[in-house]
Amino acid sequence: MLCFRLLRNGRHLATAGVSDFGVVSAILTWVRRPDDETRDKPDVDLHLGGSVGREYREHLKWCYVNDIRAGDVLTVEVRDDLEPDPPRERRLDEEAGWTMWPASN
């Protein structure tokens, strides 16, 4: 299975993958808004997550980092020789009548 291995400054953060049908994504976001606390200091965050299940209603989160700084080196390796880490969080859509719970390790 293909996995995304995420590193920050050479340090392993998480390895994400799903064995069946699903989605895995690594998202780096920069936000600077004109009228709140991000006006002078933009937010930069990194999310490694995905979804699985019928209609992709089960959402998975392996990693969320909200203190990314200038100079950080972020690496996403696409690998087929690794096993994914268990997600830190799993959540079913509330429309389906489910809520969030911690993933079992």
C-alpha cells in the first residue's frame, strides 16, 4: 500500500495510509487575515489525514502541527515499503449519527 511519511526537520511525525479504498492527504496551510490575531503573525499549519469507509464518512487524523516556522523543512515521502501508523483520531460524520473518539493504539 502507498503511504505518506511526514517529517519535520528530519524528525518523523507520522506515516499515513489506508489499506482499502479511501483518501490520504497532507495539507500545508498559510493563513493571514486582516481583522484578527493573524494580522501580524500568520498561521501556518500542517495536517496529515484522510478518510475511509462507505462514502468516505470515517475521517482519520495522523498528525496536526500548528507551530510551523520559517526555516522548517517539511518532507512528504511517498512510500510503498512501510506500514502506516495507527491514526491518532477517527471520526464518523455526524450526519451518520456518530461522533469523534480517540483511535485505539
